[in-house]
Amino acid sequence: MSELNDFYRQEPRWEASGIDPALEFASIEVPMDYSNPGGRRLTIAIGRIKATDPKRKRGILIALNGGPGGEGGLGRRMPLRYKATALNEVYDLVGLDPRGLDGSTKLYAEITPSRAGFDSRPPDEMFQAIAEDMYLREQGCLAADDGLRPFINTRNTVRDIDVLRAVVGAEKINYIGHADGSHVGALYGSMFPARMDRCVLDCSRNPYWNWRDQWKAQSIAYRENVEQWAEWVSERDARFGLGVTQQQVIDVVEQVADRLAREPVAGVGRTPFDGAMGSGATYRGLWALLADTVRELHWPTSEANSADAAKAVGVLASLVFQWRAVHPTLRSGVTDAVTLEDEWPTDLEFYYQEMREFREKYPYGYGIVRVQPWVGIYRTFDPPEPPLTPDDVFRDGYPQGIVVHSTANSVLRYEGGVAMARKLDHRLITIEDEGHHEIYCMGRNAVVDEHVTRYLVEGVLPPDDVRTPGMPRPDIAPGASGPSLVGSLADLAQQFVDEQRLIHLKW
């Protein structure tokens, strides 16, 4: 630890963020390689909102979301999420851009061309091109990584958080980890148990699964949600006219998918439709809208209405996570790096077999993408540390906390939250029949917000595990008939997205 003293004794210079008067920004330095603290240094961008009631202040609250590795999260702006809550009264709210991202030292990868394109149900003859695209993607990572990539991993993010703890003058951290941030928090408690106080893991990764397992579970969860939606729709055939059994409704969905593959509507083909089915079925409030969209694409009442339904598909499909570029020739390389802290199978035929299975069973939400070849097959670096295992996550030496998870979560399947809660002996708050991902302060669930806030502010845990209902399904009784949704399907879809802020809930 003596070799790290200079890092732990830094004094950050806080400046106005220019975003919100209460939010301050600063930066700190950390070793690129903690086993060689005298070597290259990285910059970590941090943000802070000071506690509004200094007399009641009980320390700092660090929050992290998004992933893998914090990608897609709010980073140093995370304190703004909790500014209007009671948390801000008693905590300095702190966030960080994890190494490789945003205001911190960035990890880039070159954008490489794609031969295969993007298809939710690619034929076998495209499989080799998909694998070759992943090889080129890995070469693009290598071309722009500047030697940083091997050191972008979960353990180092945890170590950076401990440096952050020290430089803001805290003996312990209190922590909220959303999505992949949950795994970071659980690992922090394992590596630095004496420095962890209160801990909330919101929509948790499964501690027994590697990255490939997590992604495969997404495909299965999307299918489960489509089946539940189809059952609900079948009970309301007088309203939607898509079939009187779950299978009949799914058969209509497949007929629409087949038609769009042959004859796109308003530029919308099968692939965005499969994405829309996954996201639309996940969020219960979208169920009637999704059913009307499917019906209009199957039995269009007019060319205009059919085109409007196609626009709605595009809106819903945008809710499913896809890789995004951040520069004309460069993109973030953090996801590629963090996921490669795991070992990946290298036999292409192994991937091809699973792709055939998932193309048939799990096309919704782009399920096949979760099992196709990944850059891990062609990894161009040797990780400096062994892969994380379930034994690396445990609780020994810090207080009991809370895990929050929704049963219909398609990004991180519910069983992952159950597994994390049991492994750490945390209280589990379950949101029934809910598809939202990241609930606390985001999912508009008063029960969750009350329990979590009381725990973080007062230290009071729920006496036992808690189950609470999620957002209600559309108020259409079984057997009910009635008119279609009033208004433009595309406008209704966009209004729902804006109202529920679902875009901000994406991984």
C-alpha cells in the first residue's frame, strides 16, 4: 500500500460543472496497472454534490450504473439522479466516469466495416461473415487501445473507487450499484470489506454467470416476456383479434415477421420488428400498443396506418441495446475490454450451433446476437489477472444490504438478483410483473423508493424480503371489446418512451 500512498493522498480541485449549480467536477489520478504503481497514470473524472444538511452528514454515497464497465451510464453526473431525494441531505453524492470512458482517460477502438450487416435471424451462410466481422472488430480494438485495454476491468474499477474514497476524505463508502454497477459494488465489498458500509444493488448481475451467460439469459428473458404478452392478448381477442390462445398470437407475430422479411413496410423489415417485440413485451404499459401494432401490420386497414405501425416498430426497437459509435472513425472499446476479462470459447462451430437454436427459439430482442461469435474468440492480449469467479464475490465484514430486482427484467434476468441476494445474505425487494431495468429513483415504485431511502438514510432494513407490484398492465379486461388505441401508433409509442424515460434505462 505504501507505493500507492501518493494516489490515496491526492487533493482534488473541484470546479463548477456547468450542468447544475450543485454539481462539481474534478479529476484524480490512478495507476494504469496497480501492480506497477510507478508506471503510467490514468485520469478518472469525478463528480460531487455536497450534503445539504452538514449536521446530519454521515459520509459519501458513490453510485455507478451502466455497463459493461460503466458504459452507457451517467458516470460523474450520477449525483443528479439523487439530488432531489433525502439522500442528498445526509450524503455527499459522488459519481465517476470509470477508466476508459467519457471524462476519464478514454479507451477507443477503430470502427471496422461489417460484411454481415445486422440481421436478427441470419441464415447459416452469413455465419462465417459474422465471425470475420468479430475478428476485424478485435483488430480495431488493438489498433487504437494505446496499451490501455488489458487494464480496463472490474477489479481495477473497484480499486479506482477505493482511491476515490480516500481522496474525498471518507473512511468508508455507501454505495448504489445499478445493473453492471451491482457487480462492481459486490466485488468492492469482497476486496475492501472494512471500507464498505451501506450497499444497494439495483437489478443485479448474477454472481454465478460470466458475461456470455448473462447475454444468453437476455435472449431467454425476451422470449418469456413475449409469451406472457401473447397470453394476455389471447385473453382479449375481442379487442385485438390476434388469436384465442398464446400460440395463435405468436403464430401471427411470426407471420408478420416473415412478411416484413420479404416486403418491408415504410423501410421497416423483420430485424427492427424482432427488436420491437422484445422491448414492447418487456414493458407492460406497452402491451396494448404492441398488440395494435402487430394487428395493423398483419391486417392493415390502410397504407397510412400500416406505415404508422412501422414507425412505432422503429421507436420500440430503439429501446433494445445496440452497440453505438461515438466518433466518425472511433468508438468506445470499454465493452470489448471488460467482457474479455472472462474466457470465451474459441470453437466457431460451438457458436454456430447455438445461433441456429436461438434463431428458432429466441429471435425477439435480437436474441441471436447474444450467442454469436464475440471478440473474445480473437483476443489479442493476455489479461493481467485471472477471470473473476463466483468465489470472488462474498460478504464478510460489512453490513447487510439490499438487492432490488424486477421479475420481467430482460437485460438482467430476475434469477440473477435472487442469486446475488442469497450469496450476500442481503434483503431482496422483488417488483412483480415488472420489466423496468434500474428501479430505484427511476421506476416510479414508491415501495422500492421508500425502503431503499430509509435504509440508506436511517440504516433500517426491511424486516424480511419484500414483494411489490410493478406498473400495471393496460386496463383492458379479459373478453373486453372496444376501439383501437386513439391516435398515431408512432406518437403513442414515443409518448410512452418519453413518459417512462425508458431510453435512460437501457444498458
